[in-house]
Amino acid sequence: MLDKNAIGRASPPTLNEVEKGAIRRFAEAIGDYNPIYYDEEYARASGYPTIIAPPTFPASFHSAADLRELLGVGIKSLLHAEQGFDYERPIFAGDRIYVSTRVADVSERQGMSGKMDIAVIEDEGRDEEGNLVFRARRTLVVRASKETP
Amino acid sequence: MPARKLYFESIRVGDELPALAKAPVDRVQLSRYAGASGDYNPVHVDELYAKSVGMPSVYAPGMLVMGMLGQLISDWARGGQMRRYNVRFIKMVWPGDTVVCKGRVSNRHGTAGRYFVDIDLWAENQRGELVMKGGAQIQLFYSLEDENRQRSGQSPIVIEVPRESLAAAPATSTGGGSSEASAVDEEADERLTGASSKKTVPREKPAAKTATLPSAKKPKK
């Protein structure tokens, strides 16, 4: 069972600078060649100030959080079960976004193969003025019954 | 020239998004995604490591597959603003697997000059097995005229559009990203244990691509 005291543990905001090259490489890795991620002119003609980032781009952001430390799980394996994003606006090349991470919930569930620990981790991205840009929510299964890999 | 944009007025509940078949996943793509995302978890890039922890090979990070399904949305909803996007990872995607992304409009509504559509989303592998499912909410201009007005600083076109939903649409995609970890269940657990015996039949087909009204039936899963 995960430590309930982990709920609320958080990392301080960490600056992420959104670079055009990083957006391009991220979109390429997905195999998504929508010019809105590559072509400044195209993006402006589409009504944006500059190129935008794909919706899952926040997955590439760093935060100061060490999840295993936040959760106190040592080297047990973490399985990503669910992911959600809420967006206030698109993420643009040139954005400076401060990302912080907090443990929103931990709980225990009965699965087909025994008990599972579930952790819900929330990330929040804010611009330099403090305006919310996105929220991300990860649900992780912490392998409880198996030997550590 | 930007592609033609999508406007709220032309979208109907039950509309299917054009399916997106991605190129087969290979290990080079897994390396590229690791580099681009900064996630170097060795189960995705180190074959020896993956085998040492009991996996048949490396496998794709869930976020890569979520990115593919995201492409389906952005390709379709050009000119729209994604407000919400949620998925559940159900089955692992292995090198050689082909991910096919699908979606369907499950809800539309508009109020106070803001117009939204909800989409049910899912991804299958080449065997038709469900690997991921989820939903998204997109905000759109009502029409080209609405966009032109707003871009020139005028007030939006205001048409009250009562909520129309697919009959018996599941609530999976409409929880505002804030539902508790309720959806973690046997399916995630199955993925956890690497079991692959449970075949998932491809999701139901909507009645017709041209379904115009909420009468479009959606059989329960």
C-alpha cells in the first residue's frame, strides 16, 4: 500500500522553454507532419501567432518532481494507465511555461491479478504571468505484488 | 495555404472522423520518441532490459500512441481549439504493430457564443484489438462568418445550441479530466500483467456516416 501521506506532495515550478526545434522533433517522432507544427507562415495564416505544439507535447516538459520520491515507492515499476489534459490555450513556440507536479491521490484497488496501488499525479503549466496554460493528470498503477524488476 | 477549416455549423452528432492508419511502429520511432519526449525508460528503448523484466521486446510508450490519436483530432478539427483530451491505455503496442485511430462526434452544444463538440476516440492495432480509448472536447467557431467577426474584434455569433448527444453515449470522455481513478480496472490490469488472451472486438460502428441527429444509435459495448 502506498503511503497516503504522499497526497499533496508537490514539486516547485520548473521553467520549460518551448523551442521550435523541440516541437518539430516531437511531431516527427509521432509521425505527424501537420505544417502547423513546422511552418511559421502556415501557422500565422491559420490564425496563430506562431507555430503551436501538438496536444501531448507537455509530456516532454520537465518538472523538478522525482515521482518515485514523491510517492515513496523505491524502484517498483510504474505503469501508465490513464492520461488527461485540460488546455486553456494552445502551447506556442517561444512560450516559457512553469510546470509543477503534485500527488493528487493514492489508493488501492482490487484487480484481476491481485491488489494494485493507484497514484494520480497532476501537472500544472503556467506562463510567466501566472496564467494557467494546461493541466495534466496521470493515473499510474504501482506494481505492488510482483518482485521489483 | 492553410487547409480548409472545420466549423461548428457543419458538424453533426454521429459524424465519424476519417480513420488515421499510422505507419507501423518500429524501434527507431521508439528511440526518436524517447529523445523528443525526454522519457528514456529502458522498457521502450533497450531490448535487453525489456527482456530482462519479462517483456517479449521493447514496447511503445502510451504517450506515443496518445500522440497518434491526437493527430487524428488535429487533422480533423483544423481551426478548432482543443480544450480537453483524455485516454485510457488498454493494450500494449509493440514494434511492428500498426495503430489505426478512429473517432466519432458524441456531443455538440453552444452557448454564449462558444461552441463545443465532444469526440469519442479509440485506437486499434492491426488485429482490430482496442489499444486505447478516450475522448476530447474541441471548441470551434460557429462558421466562417463567426471567425471573421471575431478576428476583426466584433462580438461572436450567438446561437443557443442545446446539447445533443449520441444515445447512451458512455460518460468516459466527459468527466472534465477530474474523475477519480475510477476507470482503472481489469483492462489496465490486463495490460499490467502482459496477458493478451482477452480479445477486444473492434468498437461498434455508428449507424451511418451521414447520421444527422442524436437518433444515431450507439450500441453499448
